[in-house]
Amino acid sequence: MGGRPAQCKRGILKRKALLGRETPARSAEHGKLCGVQPLLAPKATKGHLSVARLSRYWYVACESRELSDKPLARTLLGTPFVLFRDAAGQAAALLDRCPHRNVPLSLGKRASSGHLECAYHGWQFDGSGLCRNVPGLVDGAPARERRCPSSRVREQEGLVWVYAELDAEPDGEPFKLGLDALDKYTTVVRSVEAEATLHATVENALDVPHTAFLHRGLFRGGERHEVRVRVRRTATSVEAEYIGEPRPNGLVGRILSPSGGVVEHWDRFFLPSVAQVEYRLGKESHFLVTALLTPIGDFRTRLTAVVAFRTPLPGKLLKPLLEPVALRIFGQDARVLKAQSENVQRFGGEEYQSSELDFLGPHVWRLLRQAERGEGGEAVVEREVSFLA
């Protein structure tokens, strides 16, 4: 018994006979019917997805304040992790699967010993993943074969970073925000999620041309001015410097620069997943927005945004004005990114046509692919483009 009904099998054979092959386009709705791909579907794309797996890097798992005495479930690069603090308060990260009977360890608790206790049979694990206690076992000595894979953890600047490669020695250290040098700045940290690939989310965060349309009235729009942009790519980063950019129109522009003037503006990407936007206006106003991105899955990315700013206005007054606008802008971006992801999946892959105005997106993808392949990349690549902003 089992397998497809004979009627379904005949239907599959009939379609193969008519077409000589399986139809390439995919449709989840129709695919549920006997596993048959639909005849009426969009023309297949080449099936490409801008997704790179960079596991030998650090990613933000949570803010320090989010990790207390209870285990916390997080997913990095499609892999489930559980984070917890031991008796000394040190953060640890294990694969979220008890090696005993595969129950998620995140359902457990921190025992009085400081070890992570599984909710099913009470096995206890230390921060390295070694099983320290099997309740009821007469010989309770730790055994090497009883352990859970673990990852290295760093806690710095109020964030908990996890090295995504299990049971591996890190190749480097996490990205440093440099908040100590910004001690006189107002700092805001917010975490949000986007239903999009890491690459699409980074490109959106650093893409200037879309702001005049998607965020019209909030950020740019109206009269256009010619701006030069200088793009510089290294082996691990890419930066766009905007020269001659006037104060942005709209509400954000008026908050950024009440008196107008020319804005100094840089957009940057650092491997594996850091997007940074910096604005300066004279000596008084400085905004530095650093988005630390963590790929949860192919089409889901978590952003931990750290915003540091200094203006003539007190930060306590400016913060409640800026935050709702920033969240509204992100909401607009999130809706477009979700629609983009759904359409990519609807057509079975990506088909991109770029222009000179796509300043950073192609460079970001090149860096991601080179890192995935273990390639070094060129030392420095520069180009300059003029556009209307």
C-alpha cells in the first residue's frame, strides 16, 4: 500500500507524454494535487536566488537584555540555536536539539547548577555542550559521546553575537560599533524582521534611488538635484560616498537639517552582513545608522539597527520624533521586500536587470559570493557616477 493513486499516476504520465518533460514553473497551490506541476504557470526563470551561506562569520543573535535566566530560541542561517546564561551569567549557544531524544532544548530551563536542562528527561548541558548530568544514572560522570554541538559566543556593546559554524574556532571577531567613541550621542537599538533574502535586505537599506518614490514625502521626493557618487570596493567591503547632495526633502530632511545646506553622506557594506548609513551636516549634526543583519532563512532576515545621533536638539526631544518616522519608513520597505520575495518564488527564481544607478547591490552580491567560495577579491575597485537625487 502507499504511493500515488493510479489515477494520479496516469495523469502524470499523460502530461509527460503531452509535453515530453515536466513543466518547469512551480506552484505550491497546484502542486498539492497529486504532486503534479501545473500546465498554466509563469514561464520558468533560471532558478537563481541571491542567497549565500556564510557560516564562518559572527551574527547578532539578540540584545544582551533579551537573554536572562530563560533559554532563548534563535535561528541563524536556517539552523536552530538555543541561547542561555550559565551560573556565572556567561552567554552560551547550543544547537537547539537535545542529543538524547531530539526535543528542542529551548523548551527547557536553567538548572540551579547553571546548566541548561532539557524539559523531557532532564539531561543537563554546560555552555560547551557537554552533558553534565543524566538524572537517575548511577555513574553520572560526563561522557564525551553525550554532548550537544555548540557555537562560540561574544557579548559586546549590549549585543550577543554567535559564530554560525558549530563546533568551530572563529576566524575573527565580531563587528565593532565603536559606541565608546560616541558617548555623547543618543543611541537607539531596535530589532525588526524582513521577509526577504539577506542580499535584498542589504540592498534596500543602502539603495538611494528608491527613496524618492517609495518614501516620497518622508524621505526625498520633489525637486531633483545632480549628485555625484563615488563607489569604492575592497576585498571585504563596499562604500558609496555621495557628493553635493542637498538636504533631503520631506519631514526627515527638515529634522536632519533645519537650515538646509549640503549633506555629507556615506552608505557602506561590510562582510558578512553589516549595512551602515552615515549623514553629517556641519559640526553639529551627525547620524550613524548601523544595521546588523542576521539571515534566519532564505527569505527571512532579522535586522538589529543601532542608531547613534547628535544634533543641536536634545536627543530626548528628537528621539520620539524620529522613531515613528523610521518605523513607518521600514514598514514601507518591509511591504515591498515581502512582495518582491513572493514574486521571486512565484516565478521560480530571480531575473535582475541593473543600471548604473544600482550603486551597491551588485557589489554586495559579488562580495557575498566571493566570501562563500573562499576567494579574496580585488584589493580596491573605484568608479564614479552622477545621478539625479
